[in-house]
Amino acid sequence: MATYVLVHGGGHGGWCYQKVARRLRAAGHEVYAPTLTGCGERANSLTADVDLVTHITDVVELLRYEDLRDVILVGHSYGGMVITGAADRANDRIAKLVYLDAANPKNGESLADVSGFLMDMARQMGQVVDGVELVLLPDPIMAGHYGITDPDQAAWLTERLTPHPWKCFEQKLNLTNEPALSAIPHFHIVCTSTLESRDQALMGTAEAEGRLWSIDTGHDLMLTEPQAVADALLEISDYRSPR
């Protein structure tokens, strides 16, 4: 039995993994899909202090309090920032890291550095509420940005999106144990449309070693292609590094 921890991206919550989690549990695995501070059903915990470190700490504390080990830690989109930081701080609890159409940051980078154009657009459409700069404001148009085309699914998504604090996206990642982090096997499940914009050397190595999956769908692939995502995660559970 494997243990998965599924970390959502900006503006989402643990709810976005319902379909994937259901499939993994049906296959006999343990699954956690936490909602990060200030997001989803935890929107009432949002303060001006919520940042990337807050969300990294959310995941690290989940691992500690649930005493989780040999975890397959998955991050979608902004969640790639979070899982990288969490694995740096709790590398002894992580067996594998999975980047689900996610940011692949280096030490000292923020999401605004990694995805500058998209983050600039997000900030231009944001607003300050009660002293907190918020972006990814819920709006029906957001479903299209996330690659959701089915009207019913788009409505379901829109009802659950929450604004996200900009501070999370501009704070730079501070890694303190890069050798241990690098020793954890990294896997990539990406949308076919984003492949060309990614680090080609990173993707090439991952592909050559069987650590890359490409799914032809929109950015919220855990919603649009939950079976394909679950299948890839199950394959990752069985993956053994080439000798």
C-alpha cells in the first residue's frame, strides 16, 4: 500500500482531488488531500501573513502529525512550489515527488519568477481586500483558464474557487538541504500543451528514465482526466529507478 499526499494549486483546495483520490483509495492506497491555509473550506483562516512558507508548513505538519513516511508527495501548479519546500524540510518522510503540471522551482525562485507572464496577468486582475492582496479571484471565466470546457464541470469548479494571496506567489523558495532533496526521485505528469514551455533538459532526462507522463488535456487535469492521472500515480508507486 502506498501513501499519497495530494497538494492543490492556487485558488483551489483539497476538493479538486476528489475523483483522483477515490480511484487511488479503490486501488487500496492511503490518500490525503489537505487544503492549504486560506484556501477552499479554510478561507476563513486567510490573513495578511499567509505566504509560501505557511503552505509549506501546512504540508510538513501534516506529515509529522499523521506520522506519514515513504510518502508520494504530489503538487499541482503552484503546489509544485509547496511540495519542493516541504520535501526540503521533511526529506526523510518523502519517497517520491510528483509535479502535476506544476512549477519546478530552483532555490531562490518564486512562482512569479517561474511563471512570470501568467503571474503578471493574475496580479493585474487582482485586488486588495482587508489589507490582503488577492489574485485568482473566482469568476466563471477562470474555468477556461484552467482548461475546463464542460459547462457543468465549469460551474462546479467556479462554486469552489477562492481568491489566493499574492504573497504566496512572490515569496522566494528557500532550500536548505538540496542534496537530500535531489536524491528523492522526481516525476512529472504534464499537459501535452505545456511541454514545449518547460525545461527541455529536465523533461528529456525524465522521459529517458520513464519519469514523464504527458496527458492531452487542460491545466486542471485532475478534474478533466482523473483516470489518466490516477493511472500515472499508480505507475509511479511501482516505479523502480533504473540501475
